[in-house]
Amino acid sequence: MLETISDNRGNIITVDQEPLVGALALEGAGVDKAQPNKDEVISDEEEQFQILNHGYMRGETAEDLQIRYIYLTERTIKRICGFGDPEDKVDRVIFLDKSARPVAWMVRKFWNHFAEDDPETGEQMKMPSMSFLNIDKDDWVDREDVDFINGLPQWNGKHTMGDVAQRSLRSTFVEHLPSDKGIDDSDIDLGSDIDTVLDGQKVLVIDEVGVTGITKRLAVKQLRDTFPRAEFESWHWMRPPIKIDLGAKSFNQVDNPVWYNHLSSKGRGVANRSYEISEESKSRRQRLGKAFLSTRPKEVDQDARNLRSDITLLEQKFSRGEIKIPEDYSKQLDKKYGRLK
């Protein structure tokens, strides 16, 4: 399984699993040109789920979870395609690291199954460019700007990035950065008038879970403020049931992706943002984008590799008809689990 990072031009370099560090997937780079369904094949002897091998919510079996994850991925792909409206299809998708990165793996793997046909050409829509940004609301939103309403935290939208943060974010989408020879990082022109690959594009920001919506709203605000010539919308892969305690002004999230672990960054193929690590990177884009780019794990992330193998196996079983989405599945979910969409 191959692992890739971006060089100082934003191109994807294969070194040994997936686009790990670079937020940018430029035209001609490995991420854009990769066939969404042509990855490793799981042999009969290896046909055993390692991560997607159990349910998450009460009463949910492993098969229930697998069907649900395929369904959530189908809805995400159809949203990318515009739900049948050509005006709503997007040019690029930005997944929010770390936990939305496996959603990108799911989208790539199942694209050919669920992508809609382009009404103009009659051919299946091509998978758009995909990028990754690491934006955490805890790093940007002040607690004083959040209040609890009906048991859920609500953000008032107040936020100012500052020139340094905008420069860092802008650097991740500049198509061509100068080489390291003869010019320091601090001397590179990253002003608001510089051209970026997002100019004129409709971009969909995807987070893995939508509960309060604060992270998505924050990401969209930062992107709109930094890239005014692009259009941004947001989407969540999963919207889990919640239990609200009005007295305690708190809520309990009943569901999370099986790969999510708030105690560890493992299982998603990337590590946390680190100014110290990024500043030592040989990639100019990684150094400049240190405020918004994940870093490469210090050790092999075996959980992430296992998850990617599980997703491959899941697609193979779906292709063979061994796993099927039942009719009226959306209604079944609403009845069984409540708010999941």
C-alpha cells in the first residue's frame, strides 16, 4: 500500500499509503488521476474485516454498520454530484483531517457505484479533485463566543484569522510555489490578490460528523475569507443521534465513526498538526501551510492500513452483491436510530 506526500510544487510523491501531508491535489497529480476503484484486491484467504468488524450503536451488528457506511457514502457522493442538479455539482472537495480522511477513502472506492451521469454528456461524472485541511474548532473558537441553546453549543460566528493564518492557508492552494533555491519562505508573495487553484471553483467542505456544525461553519468562514473568488458549501458524512441533558447543558453523542478515537490520532493515516515538525519539512508547502496541514505519522499507522483494506473488502463484497442496501433504507434508519442524516 503506497503512502504519498506533497512536494514543494504541490505534486503528490509516492513513498510507501495515500496523500498524507499535502492539502493540495493538483491537476496531473496522483490523487486526481487515480482510478477510484483500482486498488489492491483482497484475496479469499484475507477476506476478514479488521476494523469494520463490529457494530457501534446498541443492537447494531457488523453487517448493519457496513450497510450504513455504504449508504452514508452513497449520499455523500450524490451530494458531490449535486443530487441530480448540474448547478449544484462541485469542482473540488476539501475533507477535514483527521477523521474525514477515511471518508475520502470511502468516496474514492465507491465512486463508480454511485456517481451520477452528467446530463450534458450522458457519461458518469468524474471524481473531482480532493484536498485535505486540518481545522479544529478548539484551536480557533473562543469559549466566550459559544453558548448552550437547547442543550447544544451554538457559536456566534465571531472569528478573525489574521494575516499570518490567512497566508498559511493561502499557501496550500497556490498552484506553483518557488523552489527553495534563492528565496526564503517569508519572502514569498502570498497576498490576497495571488491566484490559487480554488479561483472560480465551487468547493464542498466535508466533515465526518455533523452535530453542532461549528467545525464546518468555521472552516467555511476561514476559506471564504481567504479565497473570496471561490464558492464554498459544507456537508457532513454522518449526523449521529444525540441525547441532550438540558439541566447540565450538555449532550451525549451516541454514534461516531469506528475509526475515531479522541485519545489517539491513529487509524486515519495522518498525525496532528505540528508547527515544530512542519517547520523541519523539506516541502515548502508543508512549512508554509503548517497551521492547516496534518503531519506524517512517526510510525506506520497499521490501524489506517487495516481500515483501508476493510474499505477495499467492503467494496468487493458490495460489487459481488454480498452486501446490499435495502429498499427504503433511509426510513429504516430514521426509525431505528433517529437522527442519522
